[in-house]
Amino acid sequence: MAFRDGPFENLKVPLAWTAAVVVVVGVAGAILLLAGERGGPARDPGLAPVRAGFDAGAAPVGGVLAAPVRWTGDAVDYVKGYFFAVSENRRLRQEIVELNAWRDEAIALKNLNARYEQMLGVKTEPPISMVTGVAISDARGPFARARLVNLGAGKGVKVGNPVLSEHGLVGRIVGVAPGASRMLLLTDVASRTPVLVERTDARAMLTGDGSGSPRLDYVRGQGSVQEGDRVLTSGDGGGFPRGLPVGVVAKGVDGSWRVKLFSDRTAIDYVRVLLFQDFGQLADQNALNAAPLAGLGTAPSPTPQQAAAIQDVATRRAAAAAATAERVRAANAVPPPVAAPVATQPAATQPAAAQPRATSPRPAAARPAPARPAATPPAEPVQPTTDTPTPGGPE
């Protein structure tokens, strides 16, 4: 049923009067609002209950009147989003592409940073200088296993320097150029590395044969190797420092002992070259020279402890020298043994009266002297020895 078909079909409202009523109501509401908002010390306390009642009644009305405004704003936003969805979608797709590139780069940098941190954790005892580089190419063949590293003589690299990754020993340097060097891996057929078993300290030789796991040859001792034992460099021969991690012992298919290398856990990209030549560089030669052995004028003044030790050594040496001199004097004071006289045989068995006398007498100077018993030469005195007993040894 339409509105005009109802009981109010004949109702007619004058437009002028309706507008006047609306204006009056609006003015009254405005006056009440101004009266309710006016503050200050001049506020009449008697109007407080009226204001409270007005606020209580106006709050729901304000919420109802504000609802269309909210709905209108939501509708405008919805329509605006609908019309601009295509352009927004394109912008978001472009951002996703850029963020994917940043994500890939961040993952690569994170992995690189983790490997660098592991390589920085590689330390030797005593400390040895190291330089870090990258393996730039791979020379691989049926038996050959070698790499080129972007470190050369300009960085102090020399032939024989050990090469480490973040996990363990990789090989050694066999050729050096000004800006690059050749690294021979442990798996190369020409590789020979002296190693030891950490559990039993048994010595062996790690021999490369072109496979991924080199052999463990010349193992010393029965039962000195078991599966799972850690293998370290032994330092024999002076080519490698002692204690560098190499791998774990495993049983090969052919029954021989082999080593699973720690360096096979990741790709051999980033390496550290130990600037190691011999064990002489691991000790400070100046520190090995004690103060009494240093040159005059260059040695520092000894500490009280050193001075007491020097005085003790001098006292012991003086006492040892006095004891040696006393023994020499005692040996020289013993008289030499007296030798028995040697009996002489007579010249002839006839009596002296029956012997004919010489016709021509010899001069007195030519007469032979009477025989005397041979005297034993005196014993030579014992000479003191020049060896001085060492401090703390037997005196």
C-alpha cells in the first residue's frame, strides 16, 4: 500500500511553517549547546543538573547522527579502493620483486658472514699469522686435485704453507706467483701428510689417491686406530704445525683405513693460508736468550730473583773448583814408589888377578863410568780438569 493510499493522504504540511519550526529547534539546540560548553568561574551552579541531563540525552542522539557520516566515509574508501585496485596491485607486485632480490642477497650475506665467523674461530697454538683468500679455480682430473687461490707472494705466501678452511686442513701451497698460488689438496695422488690419531697418539701417513677419502698408511702400533677416531697433523718433519684438524677415521671398502676429511663438509671456497715455514718461527729467539747469556751493554739489569739465581750458580761453581783443586793437591802429595836397583852381571868369570892388564892405558876422561841403578822417573802431577759442573748437577 502506498503512502498516498493511507489515512494521511489528505494531510498537507505547509513548507514555510515546517522550515520555521526546524530553524527554531536548531537555534534552541545551539543555545543549549553553548550554554553547556561555557565554562569558567561565572558558571551558575544551579544549571549543573540541567547540563548533566542534557548531556545524557544528547549522547545517543549524537551517536545516531554521526553514524551516517561514518558509513559515508567507509563507502567512499571502499569505492576508492575498488577503482584504484589495479594500480595498487601493480605497485605491490613491483615491491615484491624488489624485496625478493633483497631477500636473496641477505641470505647470501648471512651465509658468508657465518662462514667468515667460523674461519675467524680457526686458531693455532702457538698463534701463527694467517691470510684469508678465495679459491678462484679448480684443476680436477683422474688423480689431480688442486686449486688456485687469489693469494700470492705479495701477501707473504710461500711454498709449503698449510691451507685451512673453516672446518679443517685442506692442503698445502706448492707454487707461488706474485698475485696467486697453487694449492695441492689432501686428496691429490702426490699428497703426503704426517698425521696422528688423537686418542692413542699413534703416528701415520695420510696418502692421497684421487678419491674423496685419503688412505691412512704406515700406522704404528697394533690396535691403535679405531673407526671414529679424530686425526690431527703430527708436526713430524716440520712441514705442518701440530694439532691441525684433518678428519675422522673410517673403514674403506677394500679394508684399509681411510679418513673422512672435515673440509668436505662444505665447498672449499674461502680458505686461510698459514704463513708457517718451520718451528723456529714459533718461538721468540730473543726471549730464549737469558740475561746472563746476552751481550754486554745490551742485556737489561737482572731482577732480584735473577740476581739471586746468578749468585747461587757462582757459589756452586766456586765450591766445585775448590773441591777439584783440593783433590789435585792430595794426589800430588803422595810420594812416588821407589824402584828396586838393577843387578849388573860381571864382565868375566875369571878372578880379577888373572885378567891381563891393558898395554896402553886410556885417559881418565875416556874411562867408562861405573854402572848405576836406573832410577824410576817421578810420577807426573795430576792436572785439574777444565770441565765445570753444571749448576744443580753432581759436584
